[in-house]
Amino acid sequence: MKKYQVLVLLGVMFLLPVVLAKVILNQNWYTGGVTNRGELLTPPISAQWLAKPETWQLVYWLPQQCDEGCEGALFHLQQIPIAVGAYQDRVKSVLLVAPQNQILPTPQSLTGIERYNSDDSELQPFENSEYGFNAVYIADPHGNVMMAYPLATEQQAILTQGKDILKDLKRLLKVSKIG
């Protein structure tokens, strides 16, 4: 009888961790090692008109009325390409302007931000996305818009969001073989 008890105990010792791991994964009690701060877009928005060889882009749609969130996004578009340090030549900021907003003047205080007048076909994929026009996006050199940062409205949240964008962008630039 003792032989069988040892054999059963040995079997339980080896099977118990496997069964527990399976239960933990099936019940979604474990969140993997997610390191990104922004929202990963799955599938990414394909915007081939944004494709620029060897250039990652911060993208934001200019609204008709610029509120606190918009001002925070414009601040990020100005500061983050400078803050990436040695990778400055690999990052550009793009301010996208919808067809109905193309008569709006771009604020004079914005330096280092490229203005792009879009058309309706370029507007459509963003309009149908989860975050729409209320986010700062990161686009890779192939024109795939792959990360979104929904706009923050209060001052501390805007500063935290800028740090998050910077951290994710530096990580992308460090590990990417493109751009």
C-alpha cells in the first residue's frame, strides 16, 4: 500500500502545478508582462499616406475647437521629438487637418510640427477606430498607426501621458530595425 501512496503523491506533485497554471490562465487571473503604456491597436490602422522611410511619427487630428486635451496633445507633439534625445532624427510630429478644418489657422506657437491637409478617404479609418480623433497616435515608418493615447484633460494627467508616450516611443526606437 505504501508503494502506491508514494506513486500517487509523486503524480500529484507533478500534475498540481500544471493544473493550477491552466486554471489561472483560463480564468484570466494572470496578466502577462505588458510594458506598453498606450493602447495597442489591433489591427493597426493602415495609413499608407503617412509612410515615410526611417521616420516614426506622432500623429494628432486638429479639432475645430482646441480644449485642454487638444492643448496637451499639441504640447506632446512639440516636446516629445526633442525629448527622445539621440533618436531625434527618427521622429516627426504630424498635425492632421480634416477637410472641413483646413481653413483654420495653425497656432503660431507650434514649431517643429508638420501640418498635413487630409482628404475624406484618409479621415475614414480614424473615424471608425475606437479612439477616433481624441487621441495621439504613433505611426511606424510603413504607415501603420499602431498605438493610441486617449487625450487627457487635467494638467497632471497630461504630463503623465507625455511621459508614457516618451517611454513607449523610446522603447520602439530602441528595438526597431525600421526607421
